[in-house]
Amino acid sequence: MVIGRHSRDDRLKFHPNDPAFMGLPVVLFGERVGVAELLEHGRNGFIVETEEEALACIGQLADDPDLRRAIGEAARTTLAKVMEAQMGATLGFYLQGDKTDSSAAREFQH
């Protein structure tokens, strides 16, 4: 399980994609920016505003190994789909120029 405070500054050393790709559940503080935009609270991660909310999520994950596994696997699946769509859109852009259909990448935006 990984707990973090995501930032608009993607140059930070902590990035929640890494543990999520390893199938670890992620609990994030803060605004819906970056990877938090891909998380659905309670399905593939947790987005919290207060320390109390974070502790409640951590308690749930600590007490329920099946929940930990399900959240981690769902996060990994979500990120893998996003990365695949982005890779296809990026390759299409470079191979076909502006003719690229980026609808697959937009599918994951909320």
C-alpha cells in the first residue's frame, strides 16, 4: 500500500503510477490532478482530503487482504489501459501526423 500527496509538479520523485503498476493500492491526498484523475475512489484507489479519511482507508486496506488485492489489480488494469491508449496515440501522431484518432486516449479522461 502506498500513501502519498500528489502534486502538479510531476518532477517529484514519488509518483503513484509506479506502485500502482505493481498492483499496490494507492491512497492519495489532494486535488484531482495527474494520476488522481484516473482513480475512482474505492474502485482502483482512494483519494482523500483529510488525515482521518486516509486513516480510515488505510484501516480498511489493512483489515481486508481481498480489498487490497482488488484495488491494486484494478489500479494496474486502469493504468495499463491508459498507457496502451497513449502509446497508440503517440505512435499514430508520429507516423501519421495530425490524422491520428486520439479517441482511445480520451476514453480514460473524466
